[in-house]
Amino acid sequence: MTYGKKLREQIAGPGTTPLIGVYDMYSASIAAKHYDGMFVSGFGFAASYYGLPDIGFIAWPDMVAFVQRLRGAFPHHHLLVDIDDGYVDPEVACHVVEGLERIGASGVILEDQKRPRRCGHADGKQVLPLEEYLDKLEKVLETRTDLLVVARTDATDEHDILHRAERLAATAADVILVDGVRSEEWIRRIRTVVGDKPLLFNQIGGGKSPRLSLSELDELGVDVAIYSTPCLFAAHQAMESALGELKAADGRLPEVDAAGGVGVRASTSLLERNIARERLDVPVPEGVGV
């Protein structure tokens, strides 16, 4: 079974499928212990790899290389990849989609923003003319063989949101995402216009969308939930705290709790999972190259 088909079947099953945003191999190693699906967040990757905000700095070879490392360490997990606007040109978008499918990505998200792009929960977003985006989307859909494709709109005008969601749902895209949804009522309205097409909801800490549980999302008819930044923001807060305490203690490291603390032993044990034979010796799914 290919990775795309595996994710597609998961989404078609009961409940809302959660995909946890990861920003590097260490965060992915922790997320993999708790969830069977990961979201390769553009916000997290721009922050961790470049130290820059999510406004269009990502170079596609860097993203493809990261996904290749993820697939090598996590052969069983779903990997949904944020490719922003396809790195501007349709030809580049198609080339990236071919490469990601070849190395084992499960799916991609392609947005309709124009440059300079913004995080989906930021102000100042602008969208491409709809027909221009649909042309890019159709080229990507023709290029993929089994890769799951999420069509995303960042429209902010109320009429345009519903119009674009309806037009996107009429394509061969597998899933629809309207980013920055501000209320449960708007989720219901979008659910109505996309019909039977699977719907994705993006939650980000401090973002524009309401904080909803998986049970609540399931009741609203949401099929997939991506959590873009819990790992990144938790790491930020923990590092601020740890370094503040280190400075206050005149540079003396705290004792590591033998039962549940994180020190060299716990960290090494976590990373050893990524090269364990039982995790890596699995057949390459049909149709996926290496």
C-alpha cells in the first residue's frame, strides 16, 4: 500500500485524524511516540531551519531533504507536508510533488496565497486570482500518482471564502483546508459548501481559530486536524525556563530525576528508537521509490 493511500484510508475512517506539527528530527522523535501522523509545518521549519518567520523563505530542496530524513526514521507514520504556494511556479510545485512522492511523503498542502506570503493565521494575507491557483492545483493533481493533495485557501473575504471552498471541492483534490477559520459557525458553513469532500482544520497556538477538541471537530464534520506548532512552542517555553533557571543557579545544572527526568540516558534512548531494526526493516510500499 502506498503512503498516500494509507493516509487517505485513515481520513476516510471514523473520527477526526490528528497530525502533529514537527519542526526537526528531535521533535518528530517525541511526536512519533504519541501519534501515528505528523505534519511538516512550514511555520516550524522556517523557524527551526532558518530562524526566520513563515513568510516565504523556505527553499524547496531543504524541505525535501528534511522529509527524506523523516521518512527514513519513521517508516510507519503519515507525513503531510506543507509546500506553501508550491514555491511560486507551477513547474516547481510539480517537481517538488514528484520528489516528495518518490521519497515517501503521504501528502502535501498547496495554498492559494500570493507573495509575499504569510502564516495562515497572520494578518495581511493576499490570494492569487482563483483561476491562476486552480491551474497550478490541476497541474499538481495531474503530476501526483497517489500522493494525497490538500487544496488550501487563505481567502479572508466572507463571500470569497465560501466561493473558493466550493470551487476547490469540485476539483480532484483529496481534502479542503480553509485556513484561519474564526468560529465553529464558519466551520459549519464551509462543511456545507464542500459537500462530501474531506475537510481539514488547522489549529495553532495563539492563532485565529477556536481551540477545539477532536471530539468537537468530529461533531462539526472535520476529517483531519493539523496541530502546527505544539512541539515548537513547548520547546520555546521550556528552553526559556531552563536557561533562566541555569542563569539563576550560577550555571549549576539541575539534578536529573531518575524516574522521569530528561538527561543523556533518556535522550539517547529516544533517538535509538529511530535506528532500531524493527522500525526500519519494513518493505517499501508499492509505487514508492527510495
